[in-house]
Amino acid sequence: MKPRTLFSVIVAASFFLGVGTAVALQGVKPWQQVGWAEWQKWPPESRQAWTDGFLAGAAAGQAPDSVFSDSTRFANWMSAVRPTERRFPYGSNIYGARLQDWYHWENHRNAELWRGVWVVNGEQRQNSR
């Protein structure tokens, strides 16, 4: 089994076990369903943590196979400057602020956070051209 595949399986299994346990014990919504109501209740530190985690997960999903064979190489790759070819090239503070603006409009309040980040990312990329 390729190191990247093995790593992905372990991360996914750990994630689902942890999320399933947390949801069962705390009655927390699954991450795919978290939206505007939760975003508004969170303090700024929690919003920052959510966007940091989202971007880290997206970046790890784009990491080349070669960095998964060594944790140091993986950590170095993750901390490298965000190249323009990454799916989400901007900093978490940009996404957090733009997401707050995006949710300000009534018609977006039913959308999930992850969907908002995708839309904001598309708008940012279009405006930067």
C-alpha cells in the first residue's frame, strides 16, 4: 500500500471515529452541517481555528505522495509558503473575514460553512485576476 494511501486511511478512520464519538457524546452537529447559526455563536478564536483546520485539511489533501513517507518532510511541506496552485491559496484570516461578510446577507444563512469557503475562494480568485 502506498504511504499516502495508508496515511489517508488512518487519518480518515481516526477522524470518523473521533467525530462519531464527539457527536454521540456531545450532540454536536457533523462538520458538514455546521452553518451560520454556529458561526455567529463562536468567538473569534474558534472561527480562526475552524478556518485554520479547514485550510490545513485541504492542503494535506493536495500534498504530493513523496511527502507522506516522512513526517518531517510532510511538516515542512505544510509550513511552506502557499503556492498559487493550491486550491485555497489565501490565509485563514482572509477566509474568516470574507466568510463573515458572505453570511451577512440573508440569502446565505442556510448554507454550510464549507460551502461558504468554496464560494468565497471563487470570488477571491475572480477578483484577483
